[in-house]
Amino acid sequence: MAEPDWEGVKAYVFSRLACDLPQELRYHSMRHTCADVLPAIERLATLAGVDGDDLLLLRTAVVYHDMGYMERYTDNEPIGAALARETLPAFGYTPDQIETVAGMIMATRMPQSPQTYLEELICDADLDSLGREDYLDTSLDLYAELIAYGASISLKEWYQRQLNFLSNHTYFTEVARELRDAGKQENIRRLEALLQT
């Protein structure tokens, strides 16, 4: 049986995201998928010893995971899963592989609810920025995006919400905790300092 066409999938999805994602998406942008979550899943998979078919499915789920934003802002994961089911057969994916991908996409819905190890990995990759040095930049992109979509929240309230979120968040996998927990604690301290000024 032929291998699924990962390069074809990537080219298809990146083309769709570039053309069809709304410009107001400062956080859930093509950059988030291509330059943030995809490299994050590669790092976590390497650290976890995940390769072969499982790595292919993780990568595939990552590129599809925010495609639903092309159609609507809230509850978009079912759209991404439906797009995967609709388009992946043409790239040589089996029904079982497609259902695994759809499950991973659905697991990224907030609050995250992964049921398998692969779903835990994609959830951790999706929130990789919580423990990175560029966290405040990505957080402000999300804030600008929410304002563009009609949210009414002050910057101080936003920082407080972010502080609460980071303080209550736990990465699902040991590899993500080892990689990002120290950075996340540093970002909690940075948020606390911002709230005091």
C-alpha cells in the first residue's frame, strides 16, 4: 500500500490557509500553524520517541487543526475534522488514519480533552508558547484577535486572565513538562510583574 502523500497535504493546507484565513486572525494565523505548532510537534515527537505513521498523523492533524477558522471563529474544530475527512482520502490516507487525525483535531478544543497519547502531544504542541520566551508576544496577538472579534476586555483584565490560565494549566505529557514548565513559571512571574505596574 502506498504511503500517504504528506507533502501534498502540506501544500494543499498551506495554500488554503494562506488564501482563506481571515486577516483579523493575529494569533490563529498561518504562522501559528506553520511556524509554531508544527515545529512544536516535531520537537515533542522527537523527545517522546514518536516516529513513523504516528508522526505522520501528528503532523497531519497539526496542519488541519485550525482550518475551521476559515469558516467560523468559535467551535471551529468540527469543521477542521470534517475537512480532514473530506480531503485526506485523496492523499492516500486510510479511514483509520483519518479518524485518528480527526480525534486529534477535536482534542485541541478548549478546554482540551485528549483521550490518547497522540492527542495529548498535539494539545501540548498547540499550547507550546505558554512556556516560551515569546509568550507575551503571542498572548498579545491573541488579545488583539479577540478584540477584533468583538471582545470587550481591558489589557489589565487580559493579563489577569492569562495569569489564571497559566497558573491552572498543566501540560499533559512529561516531555512537554520537561521542555516548557520552567519557561511557563517565568511567564507567570512576568505576568505578575505586569499586573503590579
